Amino acid sequence: MPSQVSRRVSLGSLAAFVVHQFVGGNIDASRIAVNGLELQQFVRLLFRSVENEFEPGNLLGPVHPFGGGTGGQTVDLFIGEMITSVA
């Protein structure tokens, strides 16, 4: 029997938007900071209900996109960020 999460994913009622950021090596630290701020601004522009700061490895949500789904079905969207350190 499928789990509740896998069932919701297969029905299209659950989604995740995850930004993968690379840090270290020759990557300019000031650009990393700007990217983080721009991600926050982007998400807040689309979803005014998001007030928390992103913490890498954690998902915010659920938030509900404009249009919210088809046939009156709501899609729960989770937003997150992951970071990978490169040499």
C-alpha cells in the first residue's frame, strides 16, 4: 500500500521546488549572498504568506500557488534550498 505522501505526489497534489546552490572553490562569496537574497525575494513575491528565512536542508510550506490546481484540487508546494560545497 503506498504511503500518503507518495499517493499525493502521484495525484499531483504535492510538489517541491528546491534550489541547489554550490559554494566554495572559485565561487565568489558575494554572489552566493546575493543569490540567497534574490531567492528570498522571488519566493516572497510569489507567495506573500512566506515569512521565514530559508535554512538549507529544510522545506518551507506548504504554500499554495496561484491557480492552486485543477478541478478545485489544491496543490501543496514546499520550497527549499540545498547547498553543496565544492573544492
